[in-house]
Amino acid sequence: MTTMKSEVVDGFRAALRGPVLLPGDPDYDAARMVWNAMIERRPALIARCCGTADVMTALSFARMHGLPLAVRGGGHNIAGNAVCDDGLVIDLSLMRSVHVDPEARLATAEGGALLSDLDHETQAFGLAVPLGINSTTGVAGLTLGGGFGWLSRAYGLAVDNLVGAEIVTADGQLRRIGPRQEPDLFWAIRGGGGNYGVVTRFEYALHEVGPVVSAGLVVFPATEGREVMRRYRDLAGTLPDEVSIWAVLRKAPPLPFLPPEVHGSDMVALALCSPLPLEAVEPFVDMVRGFGTVLGEHVGPMPYTAWQKAFDPLLAPGARNYWKSHNFTQLSDDALDVVLRYAASVPSPHCEIFLALIGGRANEPAPDATAYPHRDIQFAMNVHGRWTEAADDARCMAWAREFFAAAAPHAAGSVYINFLTQDEGSRIREAYGGNYDRLVAVKQRYDPDNLFCFNHNIRPDS
Ligand SMILES: Cc1cc2nc3c(=O)[nH]c(=O)nc-3n(C[C@H](O)[C@H](O)[C@H](O)COP(=O)(O)OP(=O)(O)OC[C@H]3O[C@@H](n4cnc5c(N)ncnc54)[C@H](O)[C@@H]3O)c2cc1C
């Protein structure tokens, strides 16, 4: 553990508006925890920044003292890159302000805002940015990797709606960037993760959504999974961009609309969300109902902010998590058979398989329009290995790895950067495809010493 003279630490504390936490401080242990309980790191200092000035000061402190530097947005990343051992964490969790200009249809969000913060403020005006499906995720990490969710087929990825940002780069400068201001850097942060600096402010274009949307779940028994999944795959290819349906395979949680005897049994749930009114979506819901024996359903008009939180209880922080992910341009029958085979052998009742339907407007930009390159992907599959006891680590990780290997021959050979775990550094190139070399060139220009290396790292010398 780095030990610093107390006068150095006192000087650092005095220079910031926000608190600086050290081991032994009452809030230190809570502040070093991230969403994934498998990540156990002990930073030397955690700087809870209250604004851009704090971020600039903390960054120059890390440089001056040669400290490893990590940046924390929402702390959700599965790889745990928001914290480092023995270094300084720039913690943005006190920077969660969001400002909406309803007339200009623009919103700005500070670098530590969560999806729930941005949704809450934009929905007051019936507006939204396409974000992810778990409201406690950080806006920053999600956007910097690409960002897709229920609205992405209709309105693109989070990065497709980013119109500007403020970023503190490795040289300590605050830069205002956009399509015409430092366009290479603006291109790189739209998918290139935290490699290029600390983003203190994101600016998004907004769309009219809600506040009430059509959403819900239809649940089938896994015994009918083959038929349900094949018919789902076929329907998915014909859906309008405004309708999203994702598949979730897992043990049935005790949802109030499921009969008690179903709880804990293997299920296939089709989750639907659309900004269209229910009468426009009902024909698709009817088709879904015809896929098999409906064990229970809860579909109807509901507040968009409520739907954005619907999966939060299943994805709460504090569990041990190991993910494996594949992109698919199409889901063959063989691919679906692999999915169903492994869904039938989950090693813990908390494990699940998510098939996110993307496509639609998320696939309209050219692959090199933003650093996020996957504009031909129809489905992203995320194998959520999730359990509670460390003793189960090896067993649960083995299941996820075997599943991943069995599915690989059917997959596109690419992956979403935001779903990579810490042991998947070798897949970073795969995650950027043809955009990798340009990302390296931008890294060389803005962070030649690789100050920002606690991320899925794009090395300046690679
Ligand atoms: C339960 C769950 C559900 C998810 N669902 C979705 C989904 O529906 N769609 C989707 O696209 N993704 C989803 N993700 C993935 C998610 O997008 C990534 O985990 C993302 O990195 C989380 O961002 P964060 O700010 O919370 O993470 P953090 O762990 O805080 O940060 C992630 C990375 O970004 C860097 N970073 C964070 N803030 C900043 C900043 N302000 N400036 C510069 N760098 C920064 C960090 O250093 C780190 O490298 C989900 C993740 C989880 C755990």
C-alpha cells in the first residue's frame, strides 16, 4: 500500500471541494466496493470529486505522485475497472446532476450520473435518451462503451445520441468536444471507453418517449423453449424498429403474476418494450402469446421510469458475477439449441442468459461512424454467471466458460466492450474490429503515457 506523508494528504484534501477517503476512514470500505462483489481492491486514496476543478486537481495529483489512476462512474463494470489497488480513484459518485432543455431537446449529465438520474429528469418532459436496462448503471461507462437498451432499435445507441462532451485529458486540460471540436477525440469516446480522459459532462439529443410506454413480460415453461425461441427469433426479424423484445432464460423469480408453483422452475421470458401506444403493440404481444403455454404475463401501459427499473431486483449489487458474451448476426437453430442446453444446467438460481435484440436504427450508422463498430449485429447474448458464495466461484465460472465455448462456432466473432470481464483483455481488438487502429492513433495523441489504463485498455504503443 502506498504510504504518503500526512501533510501531502492534508494538502490534497484542502485542494478539493469533495472528501478524500483513506483506508480506515469510515466511508472507505463502502466507497471501494463496486457492483461485482468478486472485485476486492484497496486504493490508497479515493477522491470524491464535486466538480471539474476537483477532477483536474486529482488528476494532476496522481501524475505528480506517480499513482495508478482509476475513474469511477456508476461502478457497474463487470471487470471492476472503476477501482485500482494502491492508487488513486477519481470517484464521480457525487457528480450526478442532470439538466434538461426541453425546447432544444437536449440534456446534459455529469460524469457520475446513473441511468435513473437521467431518466428521471428527462421523463419530466416526456423525453428520453436510449440507455440500458438496469437503472443503477452509470451513464458514463455505458455511453463510453456504446450503450444499448429498450429504445435503441427506435433511436440508436446512447453514443448515436451524444452531441457533445467535456473531458479532462491526461495533460490536465478540460476540452469541450463535439462533431466539430476535436472530432477525433469525440469519435474515440463514442465506444472507446475510459481510455481518453475523465468525461465530466455528456450532452445528449432527446426523443419524445412516454412518460407511459407499452411494456412487460410473457413467461413460458423451458420445456417449450425450443419452439418459443425459434418463433421468437423469426418474429424478431420482422418487428418494426419501435418494438423491442428480448429473451431471458433463467429460474423463474417469485414474480407476483406467476403462480407459486412456477417459482424456481426453468422459464423463458420474453420482455417487451415500445414507445408506441398499447393498441399498436398488441398484435405483436398476441403473436408472442401464441408461441406456447403462457405461465403468466404482465404487459400493459406503464411509466417508462418504472420499466427501466423492472430488472433492478434481479441485478442488484453485492453478488459475485462472471459474464461471457457473444454477438450474433443471426441466431441459427443450432445456436438456440446450445442456449437451451446451458439454460437447463445453470449452476445457481441467480444465473441467467439475456438475448438482447438490437438492430433497427442502432444498425444504421456506418461501422466507422463511431468507435463502437458493431452495426451488423442483431442479438447480443450475455451469459450472466451470478451467485453468492466464493466457494461456488470455480463451478459457476466453468459453466459460463463452457457455454461460451459451445456457442462460439455460431456467433459473429465480435463482442460488446462493456460486457468483457477482467480476464478477457485478449478480446479488446475483437471488440473494436476495424476501428482499433484509429483508436490507438487517438490514444497516442491524447494519452501517450497511458495514464488512463484501468479500463479495457487501448495501449498507445499497440
Ligand atoms: C446489471 C448490469 C446491467 C447492464 N445492462 C446494460 C445494458 O442494458 N446496456 C448496455 O449497453 N450495457 C449494460 N451494462 C454494461 C454497462 O454499460 C457497463 O458495465 C458500464 O461500463 C457501466 O458503467 P459505469 O459508469 O457504471 O461503470 P464504472 O465501473 O464506473 O466504469 C466503467 C469504465 O468506464 C470508465 N469511466 C467511468 N466513468 C467515467 C467517466 N466519467 N469518464 C471516463 N471514464 C469513465 C471507468 O474507468 C471504467 O473503465 C450493464 C451492466 C450491469 C452490471
